[in-house]
Amino acid sequence: MAQPHGWIILDKPAGLGSTQAVAAVKRNLREAGYGKKYKVGHGGTLDPLAEGILPIAIGEATKLCGRMLDASKIYAFTVQFGVQTDTLDAEGEVVERSDFCPALAQVEAVLPEFTGPIEQMPPAFSALKVAGKRAYDLARAGEEVKLEPRQVTIHSLTVLAPKEGQSGAEQGHKAAERGQNPSAQGLSEVTLVANVSKGTYIRSLARDIALAVGSVGHVTMLRRLKSGPFTESQAISLDKLNEIGKGAPFEDIILPLEAGLDDIPALDLDPEAAVAVRQGRVLTGCPEPDGLYWARAGTVPVALMELDAGTAKVVRGFNLQNVAE
């Protein structure tokens, strides 16, 4: 059975970690008879509490995981006002409360402050390393976590759905257990959509927006709507993935390797140029504009290439020469 190369775009459910999702893909491929000798990786960690688009690369597509990590992403997220937690999400311990809930106009007024290049302090509960240790391990152990602010870019930030203030009991068990009682004059929560650069923490963004309107807040819902070129329309459920291990056709769910390159132009190679690129040689005299391209021989991806002043150099080569063109 030929080794697969391409992408599975999983609509990750809340409660499943990114590493667990990769393991689920490996298990299903193994059960489908593809063996164990292939690479599987993901194109950007998604917190266990978050849901949505998780690109999982298989075979030669794993060479594009680093590029996918660098890609912009779009999230929908709900900020609940009145309570801040240590994790900045619904699973953490309460560290601060406020009775003030903002009006919609107040939320909309501060959004421009968080659009464009901004400086952001990552959450203490994050995978960033501090003196060789994960920040979340230090935070869970009760140790002080000292992180440095980072520069990120928020390409766009808009309100999707506001919700008027309610009592803590009316907002559900978690809010009631925390004793939250926000002002009925404002919003108890608001759902926003953000298009963000790599390195952006949505939990930090939610915290900072709540502080900017004079309250505190945390994330109660987080869904990734887009990751690089991949959208919800291409995603499959965990149940659909598990059907592969039971004999469902694998080609029904895998996207080709080049699906991860849809946001850059293709560079068509003749047979002689394709041989040269597969050997890692430089192409000269290319008339195309400068930039990043994916080079192909027929329909088969050969390499990711950077073109500068008519010269094209291989950035990453794909070992797909035996695939029928």
C-alpha cells in the first residue's frame, strides 16, 4: 500500500489535545493498513479547551508544518466579563472579579487599540519555556512565571455577537459557582472574530480587552475558523476520521500536499528543470516576479522555492518523484 502524503484537516473537538489528535490519525492509518513508517505532524497547536481547524500533515507534507505554524489564523472567541482566572479560560481558578460589564459601544471603541501591531504579554499558563521549563508547569507548581511581552499583529478584530448582562446563576453553573453578578446594564459576554499573526494568544487578547473597558474577563469559547489556507469547509469530524480505521476510503478525507500551498503561486517545471530541482540545483533565468513558489512537474509538487532576481533556489524539496505525473 502506497504511503500517503497530504493533509487531514480535523475539526478538533474541545477536550482533545493536538498531540492526541495526531495520535488518532496515526492509529487510524495503522488500522487501515498503512503501517507505521510514515511521519505525521500538526500545523499549529490548538489548546485542549479550544475547538476547530487543526491541519495534520502526513508524509512529505510534514515538511510544510513549520510554514503552517507561521501562517495567520482566524479565531472566534467569547469573552465573559466580570471574572478573570489564572489560566484566562473557564478551567482556571478565579483571581479577580468585577461587577462592571461594558456596553457594546465601549467594547467596539477599544477594538482599534488591539488592531495592527501590538505588544502582548503571554499567559502564565502557556507552553513557552522559562529557564528550560514550560511556563504552565511552573504556574501549576505555584511558582512565579516571568515572561517577556512579544510583538504580534492583529490583522482584524470585529464583534460577532454581544450578549446582555445576566446574573451569575443565569449564565450557567460555572459563573454561579464563582459568585459572578455582573451589571445588567452591560454585556455579560461578547463573541469576537480575530485574524491574527503567529504567536498571538487569544486568551491574552481577551484579558486585555476586558481590562481596557474597565472590567476583567476570561475566554469561555475558542474556535479556530481558519489556519493558513485551510478553512472549515475542508475539515472533517473525529468520527469521520475514525471511519478510516474501519475501512472507509482514505482518499475521501485526505487533501493533497499542494493544498497547503494554495496561498502561493505555482512554478511549472519542464522535465529537465524538474530533475535539476530534485537534485537541489539552482534555476536561473526565471521570468516570474520575486517571491515564494511551489514548483511542480505536471501536477506533482517538486519543491518549495524562493525566486530572487530570476534565480530560484530550493527551500524544501519533496520526495515525490515516484508519484505518477
